[in-house]
Amino acid sequence: MVDDRPEVLLTGLLFYDLVLTGLGKPPTPGEEIWTGGMGCGPGGIANLAVAAARFGLSTSLATVFGDDFYGSHCQEVLAGQEGVDLSLSRVADGWHTPVTVSLAHAGDRSLITHGQEPPYSQDVLIGDPPEARTALVHLEAEPRAWPAKAAANGTQIYADVGWDPTQRWSTDLLDQLALCHAFLPNEAEAMAYTRTDSAVAALGTLCELVPVAVVTRGGEGAVAVDQTTGEYADVPALDIDVLDATGAGDVFGASFVAASLGGWPLAERLRFAVLAAGLSVGHHGGALAAPGWYGVDRWWRALTDPELKRAYGFLAERMPKDPGPPVRYAPVTPPAPRH
């Protein structure tokens, strides 16, 4: 029987990203810095949507676009270029698409955003969630209603979480993991919420709360436990020069879902996600840094390191015969509006 459900359901806030790279350091007050690197395109929840779509997953996105150039451009990129389904999304009259300026430096980035809360909530956008194989959910202190409805529909919930600016790290948030199939926090978040002092210790706590627990460790790779199969995996990061880390966590999450839907062993899922995230940081951030199958195929064909060849040998069987056309990375200047 053909399963025609969307493979990935997403909702969240979209941004128009302007990314500046090549900065040796952030500017100090009164200082002007010139840099040679710039890219622009959709960001925020679009990072996940594009990353999933570029791995061939049918992706349904519920978000809000402003009735401005930024919103129109992001719609064209997502639906027209990347094939993301926007039937659950809305255009808000008189509302400005949020704009983020990202300053990438020292392997990390600083963000400045102009915007307001959208006029439609996630629950309003999603309504009664369509049946979907998976949903990627960002957990917040105040739970949304739609993930519980989606889980009741048989949708597997893959969740992440953000930095808590209050520094309270309330463990009440972990109660939401009862709805989830997988939880993918970073090392700092995982340790803070579990009150532990290492990624492995945090993983030990989280794997008792959710079937699949993953802790990402940035330059150290990632560790994971799958209680449904009894697997444990610890995968190192790749040695890749970082141009811009914006969106790398989203690429990790989307690629982990893609590999999970393929039924891969945990170590392969984790290596694939580490690879995809690593490839993304070599390009200007936001959604259009996602490598997709095309980027993975190019990396594999160019690989000469015998140790990496062995570690990633599974790709020879996992990659599609046709990796698709070259992906489009973030342009320096967006195209002029069509008339």
C-alpha cells in the first residue's frame, strides 16, 4: 500500500536572513567592518523545511509570510524552487516578514532581528493536523496543542528545544517528551535540563524519557540511544572549515529524520546527520546551506581518506541513483520581483 501522507510536517516562525561572513570579530561600537561574504534567503523554520525537501521528503510547512517583498521571495524559494507544500501557510496583510542579520565569526554567529509576533499562532495554522509520518517540533515552556493531536494521529514527533534565556531550565518542559518519538537537544541544553555534567550523562537521563535520544556536541560530534532497537552510537564530527554555523542544527535534525524514515541503523543515522550538518556550515547559513543528496553525493565521490571511506561506506548503498540537480545556495542579492 502506498503511504501518501506528508513525510514531514512543520510549523514555526519564518525569517528573511541576511548573512554576513568572513568577519574576524564582531564590530565594536562606532566601528565599521568590511567583509567579502554575504548571502540571503529564507531562514527560521524554513531551514528545516528546505533541508528535509532536499533529501526527497514530502514536506508540509505551516508558517506566516508578510505581504512584502521578503515574504514573496521566501514563498517563491520554498514552493517554486524547493517544492515545499505551503497549503497550510498564510499571508498576513500589513505584517512585516521578520528580518534577521547574521554576523558569522569564530565558528559561531550573532543575530539581530527586526520583527513582531505573527498574527496567527501555530495551533491556528495547523488546526486539526493532517496525517503525517513525522513532525519536527520545537518544545517551549508553554506547550502547543497541535503536537498532541498529531501524535494521536500516529505522527512520530521529533523534538528539539532552544536556549532558556531565564536560565531556569524547568524540568517541566521534559514532560512533553511523553508525546515524542525522538528528542535532539544540543549538549548545553541537554545538560541544563537534566542537571548533569556531561553529554553522556544527559543522554542517560533522556533515554529513559523518550524512545530515541540524541545529544549533539558541535565540534565533538553526537551521541545517541535508540531504546526501540537497543542501539548506542557515538560519532565524531568531521574536520570541516566553518563559514557559517547558522541552521546547522536544523540540517542535522532533518537529515536524522530522513535516515530514520529509511530505517537505517542508529550509527548510520547519526553519521549521516553529522555529515549533512558539517557540509552545511561551509556555505552561507539559513535554509539554502542544506546540502541535500546532491551535496552528499559530491562529498562521497571526492572522498579519498581511507578511514572516512570505511566509516561512511554505507552511503554507497543508501544514496539514490540520481542525487538530483545541483542545489542552489544563498545568493548575494535576491532576484528582482516579477511583474
